[in-house]
Amino acid sequence: MTWSLTVALGARAYPIHIGSGLLSDPDLYRPHLLGSQVMIVTNETVAPLYLEPVRSALEGYQVGEVVLPDGEQYKTMEVWNRIFDALLQARFGRDCTLVALGGGVVGDMTGFAAACYQRGVGFIQVPTTLLAQVDSSVGGKTGINHPAGKNMIGAFHQPRAVIADTSTLATLPQRELSAGLAEVLKYGLIRDPIFLAWLETHMAELLARDPDALAYIIRRSCEIKAEIVAEDELEAGQRALLNLGHTFGHAIETATGYGTWLHGEAVGVGICMAADLSARMGWLTDVDLERVRRLVASAGLPVAAPNDLSADRFLELMAVDKKVQDGQLRLVLLQHPGDALVTGDVDPNLLRATLDAAAS
């Protein structure tokens, strides 16, 4: 069964197709290809598995390919530039289309390249990891990392379509599956307590890769994200809620070296830290806090930060964050499980207590 959703952005609206066996369906690509030139961007892990089915779906087009090294540590300007090298060597024009075949790193880098090449060309997301299917492929955030901060260089550039083939999850390592579940938990925590309760009772099925359970969480996650992006495309308000746990998590990723911790692992800890701070501020009960920690742990994710990451280092890294406005750090916190807010009004002593406790 295939589900199709729409990200409602007026003239730039685009579909999200979710189902098994989709990446080789030419009918899902053709309506979104502006010209005859298509560049597939993938990585060394994904290419042997899925490059040929995508190429076959693009028969009749001038198809090129760029195979990047795999890993967050390669989400750099130097590696990103390889996409431009391939486009220019093949003499691709302004009506070309890029296809991002892979996880969040490939999607972010391809989208950013599409935003910049000849001042903007179209691209299609074909996410192959759970994290990319439920989160990073939708919404138009693109970018690369800088040694001082994650995703600090980038652009908003919406895809022309998202093709989420759930059958690709069969080859996903278990650690990567758990990392994707961190973003799924985020959606329940910020906006949908009913979905959150469903996740609590079906986590074993998700970890066992039950196809129906996985298809459901991908669909529901995309529904929630599509709603929020349509309300606030450029993150002027409500879209910032999607960053629950990310300010803490990005600090962990930067401090440990990109790729040491998976993004979802760092976000899982970040969610626990946001819940801890929310409890210290009197919004969550101890029962709520334990519920969040138990749910994160049940997904196979860590709940404690690296024990060598001090509160001072956390604060230093968190100061280099896209949610800092006028020098004030803004955090996404929980008023209740299923109800979040963005606030800059945080007692620094309570924040430090959370940071001290995280690595203990």
C-alpha cells in the first residue's frame, strides 16, 4: 500500500510518497523532472544497494551520478564541492534535477547543492534511512557542517517530491534504526500525545521492523512535519518546536567529532535533557520525566551525555546555535508530554544543573 501526503506550500507544494518498492517507479519521478538531465547523489554504502533501481526508473534521461563517502564526518564543504564538480563536468544546465539517494547527510548536502547550483535547481529526495524518511527529507532544510557547529551553513530549499521507499529499511543497521526513532519520539512529545502513547505500546514491533508499524510511524511523522512546515516554512515560530533535543544533541555531536555519535543518538540524550530541564522548571512531574527517559531507552538510545563533556563546554557549544537570537539561547521544552514550547526565559542555574546532571 502507498500513502501520498502533500506539503502545502502554495505553488511550491510537493508530494510525499510512502510505501514499499517505490524507488524504481518511473511515474513518481517524471512529473518532477524539469529537463532531461538528472544527477543522482548517493554514498558508498547506499550505491551498491539502490543506485541501479533508481537509474532504471530514470531510463531515457541523461543520468549522472556522484558517490560520496558515507558518514556525518564527510558533511563538509570539501566533499560537498564534489557535487558541483560532477554537474559542471557533465555540463548540466539550469533545468537539471538532482536526486538525493541516501540518508540525512546525502539529503542535506544534495539539497544545499541544488539550492546553490546556477542559483537554484530542482531536487527530489529519495530517503533510505528511517531518520531521513520521518524527518530530514521533508521541510527543505539543507546544509553542511562547520567544525564550530552542526548545519551552520545551508539554505531553505524545498524538494520537488519525496519518495520514501520503506523496503530500504530492511538493510538499515539496528543502530541507525534506533537513531531514526529519536525523531519519531520527538513528534509525539511536541504535538501528539495519542501518537506518543502508541509508540510506548508498539516499540517492540518497531525494533523488530514490523512493516505495518514502520509504515504507520513514517506516515504520522510526515503528517505532523508537513503541517508544521506549512504553518511556518522558515522557522519564524512554531517550526522551531521540531528542534526538541537538538540544541543539546548538536553540542554532543560537535564536541565528540561528527560521526562518533549518530544524530539520533545525540537527539535522544537531548530529549532527556530537555525533559530534565522542564521538570526543574516545574512543568513536568517526576513521573513525566521518567516516562520520557524510559521511552528513549526503550528505543535503544542512550539517555546520558558523554561523561567528559562539562557544563561549560556544553554552554560554549550551545551558544553557536541557529536558535540563538540577539545573543539569547532559546530552547524547546515540554509543558506536558505532547505539548512543547520555545522559550528563552530559562533560569541559568537550572540549565547548569541539567548540564551537570546529564553526564553524571
